[in-house]
Amino acid sequence: MRLFPKKFPNDEDGQVLKMLYKQGVDFNKPQIVDFFIGIPDSESGNALSTALRNDGFSCELEQDEETKEWTLYCYVEMLLIHEEIVNVQRRLDELSEPFGGYTDGWGVMVD
């Protein structure tokens, strides 16, 4: 079966989706999408992690050994639909703001 080019919005999220599509990711089955949230410190990260878990997200807090920056990784199983990804990022921004956090992109593991 031949894959025909698919149209994606001309924004950063659309570019990531286009790249994933070209790499052969199956858009017809749910994927584990990792959303990254920059957070100022471990205390804020742990508090935000609890809030996000209460909202249905799975999260892990990590500190980069070199930069010492904190990142909260949130995992969601979902179809790769542009509008849905944008909506999740908006929701994460809303929940993160009171903790000094901000969404900092997303990704999908590719085999």
C-alpha cells in the first residue's frame, strides 16, 4: 500500500507531525506522546506532578545533570491529531503556570 503525502498545519507541531509521518509512524493507532514541561525547581515539580496526576497524566520529574534544569515529563496515550496535541499543551500550560512551569515541546518514540 502506498502512503500518499498528508497535509499538516504550517506550525511547529505540524512540522513534528510531518516528520513522524515521513518516518512511518502509524497515525491510525494511539501513540505514547511525551510532553515536556520546564519547571523552576524540584519542589514546584513535585507539586505540579501531583496536580497533573490528579488530572489524568502520568509524569516523571528529572534534573539535567549538566544544566541543572528541571523537566517534568508527562506521558499521554493518544492519536496524533494536531488539534488534540495543541489542546493538551494548552491544558498543561494552564495547570503549570501556578507552579512557574511552561510546556517545552513534545515527542514520540520512533522504532
